[in-house]
Amino acid sequence: MGHIAATGLIDCDIHPAVPGMKALLPYFDAHWQEVIDARGVDGLDLAYYPPSAPISARPDWRVPGRKPGSTLADMQSQALDAFGISRGILNCLYGGPAMYSADLSAAICRATNAWVAAEWLDKDDRLRASIVIPIQNTELAVDEIERWAPNRRFVQILLLGAHESLLGQREHWPIYKAAEKHGLPIAIHAGSAMRHAPTANGWPSTLYEEHCSFALTFQSQLLSLIAEGVFTKFPALRVVLLESGISWLPSFFWRGTKMWRGMRKEIPWVDASPAAIVRDRVRFSLQTWDLPPDPTQLDQLLEQIGADDIFLFSTDYPHWRFDGGDPTRGLPPALLGKALRDTPLATYSRLKETA
């Protein structure tokens, strides 16, 4: 990794694990501390990443007696120092955004953001973070953005991939207005509030099916953002897809553009092709990439996508996405030169302040 470390790489997807609700309790106000204690609320890890599932952490990143990625010391030794990361963006996947109660969701999100700031950002200057929000209630979500946006170490807003409604619909637009106002990209991460089945034909039986089918969720959300006019209404907004894969992009471009040309009267506010909008406004993390085994096929895929400046380096620590010490193995040098640093700096304006 020495040749990579020399570039001052930026890791756009690192997951600090909440050890348990006890760790968050000091960051709730007195009322919510009492509610959490009385209800016995705990164990709010998302079902998409069960703590004991192999995909949730590499064996060499597991330490007996604690969740992978739940201590700063582990993250520093296993990821920040090991990969030579100069800046790492923390995306905390915990249960706040998935609560049915908007008030409880807001309280957990507020405590989670405060915990991230105090226990991680304050203790290692290499770290930055995403704001987690209670998307169940737009007013509360905007309040949480306004609460943390003045803290320049928060560099984007984090949403789960699947919610009660498609993300392009207008009920969510105040969130995008606040994001654009503060120069914060919207990150959509693999995961679900489990309000609806992840497939059009119902609930799958295995975690394997859920992870494979999530590419469809990303396509649905991206199409919603395009068709509803979010990119037109908010011209400065940037969207980041985390753990979406990329192999579906060429067919998404072709079909989306073909249908847009034939049905533009349905969506007159969409003033550019879906392919052009995505290339200009959307970015994709490198992990987890669904790479073809043949390097020549990867070259063909990238040629079909038609852009090499839309990818963001990520390790997805501590999730198990690659073996060994090089998360960039198999990726062409020309692409890496941008993904490791240039594209993250162009995507996250706040990273430039301390680059």
C-alpha cells in the first residue's frame, strides 16, 4: 500500500460501530435517557449487516468481546494507519433512521451524531463524518441538518437506500434544499428501514438475496431523483451512492435515456439525459464493486459508463469486501489516480478546507 499511501488517499466509506445503546446514553437529554432505559432499547444494528455475519467484518478485524470497528484504536490500526488514509468519512449505520417513531428516530440520530463528534472526530483529525437524519419527518430531518451543518467536520448527509417512499418525491425536497444550502452532498448507502420488501415480488429468504437485490433499490432511487426533477430543482446538489456497485450503470444509462427521449412530455423538467445527469452529479464508491474477473471486460465496462471521474475510493471498513492489504487490486491506474483523492476533493467541498 506504500504507493497508495503516498497520495494522501481519502476513504469515503468507513463504518464506526455503536457498541450498544449504553454508549449513546450520555448524548441523550434527560427525557430520552429515561425513555431509552424504561423501554430497554438496544441492539439497533441494521439487519442488513448482522454483527456476526461473515460479510459484516473480516476475520482479522474481529476482536473477541467487542463489535468490529467499535473502537477508535481498532480503526486506527486496522484501517487509517494500515492503508495510509489521510481523511476518512464516517458513515454510522445504526437504528435511528429506521425507527417508526419520528421523535424516537430524531433523538437517536441526534445522539448518534453527538457521539460521532465527541468519540471519533474530536480524537483523530483524520476523520470526517456524515450527518444521520430522521427521514421519517422532514421537519425533524432539516432540524438535524441545521444542528450539525455549522460543524465543518460533517461533510455530507447520510440516507439509507430504502425508506417508506422513493427519495425523489417532493416530501423530501426540504432535505435537499438544506443540503444544497450548506454544500453537503446526499449519500445513499446500502441498507433499509424494512418498511417494504426489497424485491418487487416480496420478501426474500436469505441475506444473500437481500444484498444481491439491493442494486435494484439503488436504480429505483436514482431514477426517482432524476424523474422527479431533484437535479433540476437543486442544481448544486451532489449525490453519492455507497456500496451500490457499478455493473448496472450501462443498462441504466441506455434504457433511461431511450425512455427519456420517447417520453419527455411526461417529465419536461428533466432537461438532460439520465446518463448525462449521472455523469455530472452522481458519484460511486469503489467498495463494493462488482468487478468482472477479466481485466479486459472491466475496460469495456468503464468505456460503456463513459466516465472515469465518478468513482470514490473506499474500504468499507470493517465490512468484508476484499482480502489482504490492497482494496484497489484489479483497478486500472488511470482510474485510481482520480478516485483516491481528486474526485473526493471535487465531491466534498469541505474536505478542501483541510486537504
